[in-house]
Amino acid sequence: MDARTRLIDFTGAPPRARPLDVRWIHGSPSAKHNTDPDIQVHAYDEHTFILRQNMAVHYEAPFLFLLCGNERAVLIDTGATESAEFFPLRHVVDGLLADWLARHPREDYQLLVLHTHGHGDHIAGDAQFAGRPGTTVVGAGLSTAWRYFGFDTDPDAVAVVDLGGRELECLATPGHHEAAVTYYDPATGLLLTGDSVYPGRLYIQDVPAFARSIDRLIEFADSRPVTHVLGCHIEMTTEPGVDYPVRTTYQPDEPPLQLPPARLRRIREALTGLGDDLTRRAYDDFVLCPHS
């Protein structure tokens, strides 16, 4: 980096919980009446962006995260739609980075693409970044993602991804998916939990592994200032214990995306209550969906 480039201090103050009273795009009762953008962008702060895919494009409506450091940015997940025509993710990300670089000029700025896990609604847009200059896309599968983080040799490690003065801490958290990864950003205090923890249906592929991952997240969050737990979907309604049906494309009564760290313990207590009964169980603000 050029010595004249002004470095941003991401470590000078403890993170504070910024408000997230966002009215997320939530689909439309009719495709004809949908006027929302294909991708909604919320600037959490000057260097952190939360994106949501429009339900009119894909019912999964996943959330994605773009974090900027001094030397490179990271995009966490690429959404549920491959086509740039219907889901212009690269165009949106390029625009955000161009605006950020106009405010914070620097040369040879890189982009890293990582994932919370390898399910199709989180990796479909990867191809849009193929051939993009200065870009590294790390595959989401067990053999690629875990090798990148070093989890293939030490699954209990806390890996560090340095964006240039902004260091993300990364944990292997299998259970929903064998290669699931959780990200913690000390600059904002955000804990990005993918599909492991969010206000919706927690699909559990491996119950013992999922329980161990939740235990690990509890221990991790107890030792860090976590401001918000952010997963990748909203599937609950504002009525306790009631979720929107699968493939719903209009969710006007969604609860907030953000969860308090205490939600981790509530999920763990619910897991203990499952015992050997691996049937779906609804709680006020999440649903356990274990697979036998």
C-alpha cells in the first residue's frame, strides 16, 4: 500500500451496537406490483454493508455481507441466483466498492469472496466474480473452505482473515452443513452465523455436531463484545412460534434480522430438550428442524 494512503483505524474503540431498525424488502403479493430493487443495501456503518436478495427474485431471500478493510474487502456469500440479469450482485458490489474507494482512495484494492456454507442459496452468484480483477473466490465445500481456514488440520482453531487492519475471526461451526463457518468482526461486534442461527427454521443435518457448534459459539460470544448476531434469513412471523411456509415470497410481518447473543443459550436449551425426538419443534422465535 502506498505510504501516502490514509489508513483506517478499525481497532481504536470497542464496538458499539448500532441500530438496525431496517424495513427489509420482503417480497410482494404480486410479481406485477413488485417495485423493490433486486438487492437491498443497508450501510451498517461507513465500512460495513448488509445486502438482502429480493424474494421476487428468489424465495430464499438470503442476506449477504460486504466488509471493507484497508487492503481488501470481503463478500460473505453470493446469494441464491446465478444470473446477473435477474440478480446483479457483481454490479452492486462493484458500485459499493467504487463509492468506498472514492472516499478512501487506494490502489490495488482486492476483493475476497467467502461463504457461511455451501448450500446453493449462498453460493449461486459465485460465477459473477469469475475473472474479476483482484478477486479471490474461495469455494464453500469442505475440501476448499476448510483448507483455506486451516480447519482441515485443526477444526477447533480460530482462523484470522486480515482485510488490512480489520481482522475477522472465523470458526468452524458444522451441524447445519458440514463446512459451515461463522465470522466475528471485532470492528463492529457482529457475529455472522449463516444458517446456523437466525430467526427461522434451523435445519440440522448433524444434531451432535450442531450442539457442539452452539456450545462453541456461546463460549466464544461470552469472551467477545458481540453487538448483534446476524444470520442469513428471516423466516419467522411476528407471531410467536409461527413461521412463514417454505417458498413464501411475501413476508410483510417479519421480525428483525438481528438477535441478541442470549439467543444462543435458548437454542442450546431447546436442543437439550429434544432428546431422541428428532421431530420439528417450534419455539417463540425459531424452529428446530433436525434430520434423523
